[in-house]
Amino acid sequence: MRNDHTSTPVASVPDYLPHVQQGLEQLNSRIARLAIALGVSLHDAASVQQALKDPPGAHEDAASAMHGHGTPQQRRAAQGHAELRGLLVLRYEIESKLSEELGADALQHMLRRIEQHMEREGFAHGADGVELEATPPSGASAATNTGTNAATETL
């Protein structure tokens, strides 16, 4: 296959890839919005690692919520933290599968496009917990997803 704008050969791209990219961008946007609403920073691996842990009192809040105790704000916060943790782990699983299927370089390229679009939409760099190196070393993948790395350590 050739790119219409150049004579450079382009690797075959699966038909579903634009949908996968859109879904991953929506997932990253939801993660960023939740983190902002909860006051959780995801700008480095340590922050993502902390977000993957239960917040103090989470078990008590969950038990209280099951029995209708606690304030609505406490229940919403506990639910928000649980959703954030779940979405971070889900993203790790999706990115792992995409890396195996498409290769690290293709995933890196997709994550860069998503990051650029999210920044144009007004999200701060790294608000979703994805941190990409500016320029990868020769022969190495530059995909450094702090959320992915932290999720791996937690699992």
C-alpha cells in the first residue's frame, strides 16, 4: 500500500484501527477527567501507582455505602476512585494487547496522536497518566506509559 501524498510504502493498517484509537482516546479522556475531579495527579509513575492503591478508608467507605451509611460525597469519591483504578488497569490490558498485535512502534505512534489531540482539547500533558519520551533511543521503543508500568507493578 502507498500513501496518497508520497511514494513511500505504508504498512498495512487494520480497518478497525481508527476505532481502536478513538476508543483509547475516550478511555484516556475519562481517566483524565476522573483524576481531575478526584484531585488525583497522574503525572508520574509514583502518582499512578498511588492511584492504583485503595485510598485511605476505601474499605470502610465501600462497606458504609453498601449499608447506606456515609455521605453521598464519600460514596461518590469511593466509587470514583474504584472506577479510576479499574480504567487504569483496563488501559494497561488494552495497550498490552495492542503492543503485541501492532508492535511497540505503532502503539507509540497512536499514543502520540492521542496525546496531541487531548492537549488540543485542553488537557494538561500527562493528565491521563501516559508519559511518552520525546525522542526514543535508536532501536528502542519510546512508549513509557506510567499508567501501564504502574499497573504492571500493582498486578
